[in-house]
Amino acid sequence: MIATPDPSPTARVQAAADALGLPIELRQRAETGSLEEAAAALGIDAAEIVKTLVIKRSDDTFLFALVPGDRTLSWPKLRAAVGVNKLRLPDAEIAFAATGYVRGTIVPLGSTTAWPVFADASIRGRRIAMGAGAHGYSLFVDADTLTAALGATVTDIVA
């Protein structure tokens, strides 16, 4: 039997969205070096981009935190929401191993493992942009539809 290559990261994202019945729009854009540059390339405000943070628990499991691009994660609020005393950001290699995506492209859709998702409540009711698994791509999605499809915990997790 011949092994088939892994699908491209954006194909994994699209396949995961399709499997969830989640309508997304994948958009190619110029590669950028920051969230602000990505927002400018897309013609949107940084607040409309939602960062997907990979968070490591002390038991070596992970979760995703979805945070608006113009805000920062509140560690005390996230720890309270998760119900643990210790969380941290893993290094880039560990985040890649946990998700199959490199930093700056990470998205819960199509991750190598379906980790729990915690989304900041401020994204409710908005159309958001996110990483799409590969540099030079973004995806657009209705935040409420996304969080429902992922079974996300939606709560206040920003500073």
C-alpha cells in the first residue's frame, strides 16, 4: 500500500470545517510579519483577528485560547475558567507537535489533536479572521458558529 502525503495545512483546515458543517472563507494574502501587518493586508482592524494560543497544562495536555488581536490573555482568568493553578505557553516546537501548525498559523480546525477551546466572550456576534494553517492565508468565520461547532467554553479570558 502506498502512503498518501499529509494534506496541506489549509486543506486540513477546510476539511475540518467541512466535517463540522462550518462555513469558512479561506483567503490568500501577502505573507506578513505581525498581526498588525496581517490586519492591514486584509483591510481590517487588529481586533477583528482572533489569535489562537496553544496553552500547555501541567499534565502535558493542551488547550486553545481564542483572544482578539488587540487584547492580551489574562492568565488568572484562564486558569479560573480551566480550573487549574498552572498553565503556560509552550515553545514553538512543542506547539507544532501539539497542533501540526507553526506559530502564526495555528487554528483549532484541523489540528492534529482536537484540544478543548476557550474563547474570549468579546468575540461573540462578530465575523472574525484567524490563522488558516499556513503563512499567507487567513480564514474568516462567524465567531458564534465557530465556538458552537467546536464546543468552546466562551468566557472572559482577556486582560
